[in-house]
Amino acid sequence: MIPTVTTHAREVVTLEKTIGHVFTSRELLDQALTHSSQAREAETLRPAGAERAVDNEQLEFLGDAVLGLVTTEELFRRFPQFNEGQLSKLRAHLVSKNHLIHVAEQLELGRYLRLGRGEEKSGGRNKSAILVDALEAILGAVYLDAGLEAARSLIVQQIVLPELEDFISSGKAGKVTDYKSALQETLQAAGRPQPVYVLVKESGLYDRSTVGCTGRWANRIHWPRARLDQEER
């Protein structure tokens, strides 16, 4: 279990050194590390009519977009020989929650999170969704603090480049795929019509939902049930 650490100045400096960016506006970093549970808890201590306490959800939204843009541009520049399908598969992996959680853990973001007491007790510092959200929020904060180039440097050095080096050295670059793409490519190569997708299960909030689907062709299931994040649908 990662120990609880508050975000006072000394600890924030350590995080800034880790990510390679010193914030001009330290408030942006504090906001990026503030989970909604802490913000809502803080609001209960404020007088009626007081301003809403800030959390990292809007920064996460922005950071997700910046991550997608920078990753797309890097892949476009580094792999001119790849077609659109190959680039899309590689990008999907690099921005996926499965990859980002490893980056967040390597940066030890859980140490710096600002959580409400309930989330703290339930192990929020080790929850994948909270860690990934904080990582994306930090990307958004860096973008607002210093612009696209600063955000690009962080994304390339911490998220994109290490994984690309592994793919290239192992010969796996361009082979990243998913069940849905594999089924469509197989049917297309065989000259068959594209499958019809049947939703069999859905859970979670809209922007963080998980769905279970089957792919059917000629009234037969050809694609096993698979968990898909919202962006893969």
C-alpha cells in the first residue's frame, strides 16, 4: 500500500522533478491532483452559497484530448510506412487505460493525490481509474501552464517513447490489435460482409463505461465476448 502523502510544497517539488516540469501556476497541479471526493468533502465545510470546490475532472477532459493529439502526431511522424489501420491500433494502445496505469504507477502518482476520507479508506490511492484520471489531468495542467510543447515533452518522454522503443525492439510495432478489428479484417479479406454487433452487457457511467459485445455473421457468433472501453466502440 502506498503511504498517504499530502501535497505540500516539498512533495510537489518532488513530483515536478519526476515529470520534468516546474509549474508557474502551482494551483493547476494542485487541482490536477484533487479527486472529486476531496472537493465534495471540502464543500460540506463551506458556508451556503460558496463557490464550488475544484477537482481534476475538467483537466482530465483536456488532458485526454492533448494526449490523443500528441500521440497521433508522434505516430504519424515516426511511422510513415504504416497505414491508417496500423496507426489507429498503435494509438489505441498508447492512450489505453491499460497502458496509462503503468505510467501512473511508475510516476507514483498515488502518493500525491488529494482524496476525500471515504476514498482514502477504500484504497483510492491504488485505484486504476483514479490514477489514470490524475495522469490525464496533469497533462491538461501542463498544457495550460506552459503550452503544447511542454505537454508534448512530458507525453513523449513518459508515455509514448518508452513503449514505442519496446515495440520496435521486440518487433511488435504495428501488430497491436483488438478483437473487433481482427474480426473485421478477417471477414474483409475473405470477401464476406461485415458483422453485426450485439450489445450483451453495459456497466459504469457513460464516459467510463465498459460493454460486453458479440460479433455475429450469418446468425452465428464469430467474435467472443470482449470488454471494450468507451473509445473502442
